[in-house]
Amino acid sequence: MHNLALLLVCQAVTTLGLMVFVPIMPLYIATLTQVDAEDVAHWSSLALAAPAVGTLCLAPYAGKWCDRFGYRRMLLVSLIVFIASIMLMALSSSMHGFMLGRLLQGISTIGVVLTAYIGYVSEDISRGRSLGLQESAIACGALAGPILGGIMLDHWSLKPLLITSAVLTAVAGGLLWSQLTEPRKEIPLSDLSFSGLRTVLGHSNLRNWMLAAFLIQAAAFAFVNVFPLYLTARFPAAEAMASKIGLLHALGWLATMLVSPLWGRLNDRGEPRRYFTFAALGCALSIGLLIVTDQIWLVALLRIGQGACYAALMQSVLLACSRQLPIAAYGHVTGLSRSFMVAGQLLGPLLIMLLLPILSPVSLIWPIAILFFTSGLLVFSDRTVSFSLAELKK
């Protein structure tokens, strides 16, 4: 429990640094000196997708290195790279420096290492609860980030907030290094015939879960990119739009923070596929209804509903995958699942960039709802079974 509590604090602090400007990315991009007004939407899409490039390449290795070299050591390396990325974004006044910081953020693979560490130190019977608490920690950081980011962008600058976030992350990293203990090693991964991506793609249930993870992240990051454009088009006369966007995102994350532990307990007692399917369809419905919404308070209610449903998705994917492989492969399979997720992060913004000339900002809501709906159907027929060690041992 001591390890888990420290890791959850670190998760909340790093998420705050990530979410300070992500919900208002188009508005922040417009403040950089080298960006033309007509190119803001395209640069915003690229900036949202940039971390996925680094994470997509390194996530499988980061998880594998956790299993091989130790979780504590990998966490320290990830935190150092993450802090450097935040400082680079904070101090850059040009688009090129900012984009380099975004790429470095993905290379840190901090989300992969924290998720693998949290899952590894948890008991089998309570791993769902631990992953639910992690979602709450993520939501806690994401709750403060949009509010502070929107207010700071409207009335001052994001740079002091980003620098403060980097300092807090450094303090948290120092505490983690001095207080965390290395989990005991299980059967070495080298003693198992787990071949990573080949094993995943060769097992239908694992493959469906990975594809579902890909789709929900594509939908989530597409929505982050579209939401400011949607609100600006739907409510053109609204004032202090950055603050409103931040507050609406925060309401969604507040619902995620409160509901995530409940989904975790339900997953421990039942089948993750059932709750994933229900939650994915709930996300599709709450987003689809934005098409006919013409009041800000209705948008707020739908964001709360979406946040409550989204809380179940990532933790259900990770728990379902962990139940199908031995704990010795947990870091590796976590890295692979994160690779599929960041591939979705890459696709989502780029999909919106391609659709922008074709669809209006309001109509862009439809593809996002379809992505959530498809992910729910993809795992509906899954029957989660466990690999036995006899199958994986040579």
C-alpha cells in the first residue's frame, strides 16, 4: 500500500503537467509567435499527436525494460525525461521548440512506467481497484489542469504554471526514489515463450482488447481537438472561452475521479468486457447528443456523463489484458497496450485534421461517437481467459 500511495501521488502530479494546456491547445498555439491564424487547427492536431510518436516507438521497450532492469530505476529515468520536456515547452516561444518538447514528452513513457508499476505491485484480487484508483489520480491532475490552464491563458501566461509543474514533478521524483522499494521479481520473462506483439496478435481476445484501446484513444484525442472548435462554433458570442473550455473539461474529469474506483471494484468482481462495452456506448451517446445541444449547461451535463463512462475504459483494458498473461509479462504487455493507445492518440488528431476541410466543427462530433461505439462492439463477444504458465514456458 505504501508503494501504491506514492505512485498515485506521482501520477496526479505528472498528469497535471500534461493537462495544463492540452484541452486548450488551439488557443495556446495561437499565442506562439510563428503560427499563422489559418494554420492554428493543423498545428494543434500535430502538437496533440506529437507525444504519440515517441511513446509508440518506446512503449513496448519501456515495459520490457521494467520487467528486466527494475521498475524503480525505469521510473527515475522516465521522470527526468518528462521534467525536461515540460521545461522545454515552458521556455519555448517558437513552434519548433514547443513541438520538440511534445516529442520528448512521449519519449519519457512516464504513463507506461507508472501503469506497469502500479499493476505489478497490486495483488491479483485487487488489481482492478488499484487501476481504478490510478484513473482517479489521473482525473485529479486533469481536473486542476484545465481550470488553471484556462484561467492562466485568459489572464496571463501558461509558462509560470508549466515551470511550477516541472518543479513539483521533480520533488515528487525525489520522494519516490528515496521511499519506493523495488517489487520482488517473479518468473523471469526469458523463461516464458511470450513473444510480445506476436503473442498478442495471435490471441483473439487480446487482439480485440488492443484494437479497442486504439479506438477509444483515437476518439478521446480527437474530441480534445474538436471540443474548442465545437464550442466556438456553437456559442460564438460566449466570452472568456478558454476558461469555459477548461471548466467543462474539468467537470468531465471530476466525474472520472469520483466514479473510477467504483468501476475498479466492479471489474474485480466481474468481467471487464461487460463494463467496458456499457461505458463505451455511454461515451458514444453523450458525445453524439452534443449535436443537438444548444445550451452550455446541457454541454456540462453531457461532459459529466461522458467522464463517468470514460472512467471505466482504460482500466478495463489493462485489467482484461493482465488476466490473460502471467505477472512476469505484465510490464511488457502494459507497454504493448500503451503502444496501441498512443497509436490511437496519433490517429485521432490527424483524422480531425483530414476531416476539417470536409465537415463543420459541429459535424466533427459524429466520427468521434462512431469510434467509441465501434470499440464497445469490438470486445462485446470477448471471453477473458488466462494463459497458463505451461503454455508460455519453454
